[in-house]
Amino acid sequence: MPLPTEGFVRTSGATLLDGKGAPLRLRGVGLGGWLNMENFITGYAANEQTMRDDVRAVLGNARYNLFFDRLLTAFFGDADAAFLADVGMNCVRIPINYRHFEDDRRPFELVEEGFAQLDRVIDACARHGLYSIIDVHALPGAQNQHWHSDNPTNVANFWLHPHFQDRAVWLWQILAERYRDDPRVAGFNPINEPAGEDRSVVRAVYQRLYHAIRAVDDRHVLFLDGNTYSTEFDVFDGEFDNVVYSCHDYAVPGLIGGQTYPGQTADRFWDKDAIRQKYLDRTAYSRETGTPVWVGEFGPVYVGDRARDAMRYQVLTDQLDIYAADGASWSLWTYKDVGRQGMAVVRRDSQYLARFGDFIARKDRLGADRWGSSGDAVADAVAPFAEMMNREFPDVAPYPWGLTDWTRTLLLNVTLAVPLSKQYAALFADLSDDELVALAESFAFENCVVRQELVDVLRGDLGSG
């Protein structure tokens, strides 16, 4: 059933209300890997812009545009929206990269073409009763230290240069102006996973963004991620209206290092009570301010081993039970990919995996994807180096996750990933136009398989009201 075209989603105390004033739990999925591409989702290496530059150098502008335009069109359409609605979801969080709307070489000049794909997906979602939440996942200069903000290094320059912050405010004023009268958009998620070491700067940027958006649009809900990857909320003072403070709630036993559940992972015993306590910690600020709870991201990583994946489905089931008991809204990460987390997964016999499957397996062995790579082939090199770094610099703890994480990021996700990106791009050489289109079409819904065990877990929650 299409969404109504009147009445805006809004907050009322700790509850979200739909356009008719009825209580609303937003339960849906993030459209990762689409207007903000991510390496583990679509199979490349390094950050998006590095990959795109490398592929453009191989294909040339015209054929580069042919492939990526077709990929974006194939990745999400009516069939995908219909599937999500059939599962019982009512919302899609849409991550976008600023580069679709502004060119670094011409700052403050709108790239109007960026709206063609975004509007197409908002329309498709609305036709099938799905609200959209617009999430700027990558801001100029990168708002956090990792690949999903399209960061080619480990420095979050967004917080260091007012120029980048000015451009973010400018972009959000344009987005707010464009969608201010569109109730099919449930709200705006201005910054995905900010990670600024200076809390005063993060606070000031959020103040600017809030007032800039509200000067244009005072009706849409603002979903505000906490600092340090949406886990800390000390940058807020509870001073904003019609907002939801968004936490991200990835459960440790559901990630790549998790071995048993319930059981010991990362020097701690994890069971449903431990997961509940972590959720309560992450959402404490929402209860303190009497605002609705929205878990903006969560979800296990699947490894292709039946027993370990069954454990992860139990992690997910327990999380959904906890959210339901608290009446929390949520957005699962992520909808579609080449096999790590998606509800829909590119077929193993697809043109895309026939071309890139060996490459993806290699970068997994080399640990070049932070999210889910095993790193088996480099463990003997990385572990001793990380130990040496901790031995030589015991008092150094780089923000946000410490010296070992910082060392691994630079070695694996930059030093190894950048040359791997060129090898990925080289696999496009000598392909015909028809072959490029076939690669892109591998991501169309009809060419994917549904991760049925995951969908069954979700249906069990979504069918419970």
C-alpha cells in the first residue's frame, strides 16, 4: 500500500507518530553500498573514491558512467521495495555520499543529477509503503576514520577544517529545502557515525546543522547519531526539538571474532543479558531526554559456516526481542551485498562474482576489508608488528579505538587496500559494454538470492506487531 501523501512523521515524547498521529515503530533496513558504496558490500578494496578513480582510469569516462549508472539502477528498484514490504518492513535508511551532489573541484556548486537516483528510490519505497530516511554517510573531509565515510586515510579532516563543515551545512540546507514538503521522508540523519576527538567541535557542528535545517524545515524528524560511531552522546544537551538520538548497536559476538554465543568473546562472557545491558547503555541518553529510541544500525556478520551463522541468528533474535520489549525502532545493516550481511545476496554464479570472486577471496585473506575480513594470510606479519607498537609506545592510544586498532587500520585497510584497488580496477580491462552491463545487472533483485534464515528471523519479529 502506498504511503499517504499528507502528514509528517514526528516525535511525541518518547514515541514516534505517523502522519495521522498514530504510534509508529520504524523497522527497516539500511541501503548500504548504493549511493554510498562500501568495499565489503560490493567487493572492491579501499574507499569508494579511490576505487572509482582507479576504475575510471581503466574504462574511460563514458564506459565508467555506463557501468556505475547501471549498477545504481540495478541495485535497488521496485522489486526490492516490494520484497522489503512483503517481509513486513516500513522504512529504508538511505545512505548517500556528498560526492553525488557536489564536486570537490567546485565546492558549493550543486550537482543536480545526484537527485535522479535518490528520488527514484524514495518514489519506489513510497509506492510500497516504505518511509525513507536520508542519511549523509560521507561528508566532505570524512567525519570519521574509516572507509564508510569515503576516507582514504585514517584522519577525520571534517572536524579540523571549517571549510568542510561549511559545505556540510550548505548541502543539508539544499536537502532540507528539496524534501521539506515530502511526508514520505520520515526524517533526516545529518551525520552518520561522527567521530570527532574534540567534543566541543562536534557539539558546535551539530548546533549549526540543526539550526540550518530548521531554518528551512521544521517538520521532519532529525535522527542524530552520537559521537564515536554513534555510541556516545555527551555532545548533546537535550536542547533540540523533534529529534531522535540514534545509537548503533553491533553486538560483539555477532562480529567476525565471535566464536560462541552464549559464551566468551573478547575477554567477556556474552549472553542475552549482556547484550541487553549494552543496548541499555547505548540508549540511556534517549531515556534521559524522554525521546524515542532508534537503533540506526545493528546486525551480525555472516561467515558461511552453518554452526557459526546459526549462532549469529540467535544474536539477532535476542537483539530483536530486546528492541521489541522496549518499543524501539530499528534499521538493520544492510540490505544487499556479496555475502557478508545482506538480506539479498549476489548469486555465486553471477557475472560479477565470476569476474571478482577470486579477488574478493584474496582481499579477505589479506584483511583489506575492515568489516569482516579474516586476514589469515597476513596474521603472522600483523600480530608481531602490533605487539611491537604496543611495546614501544605503551602510553599512546590514538582515538577512537587505541593503538592496535590504529596500527591494523593503517597496515591492512590502507597500505594493502590501495594497491588492491588497482588490481580490482584492472579486472575491468577488455570488457565489452554488454559485459559491463551484465556485471552491474548481477546486483538486480532477480539476480540475487534471499538469505532465507535471516529473513525468517526478521519475519518473526515484524509479524509480531
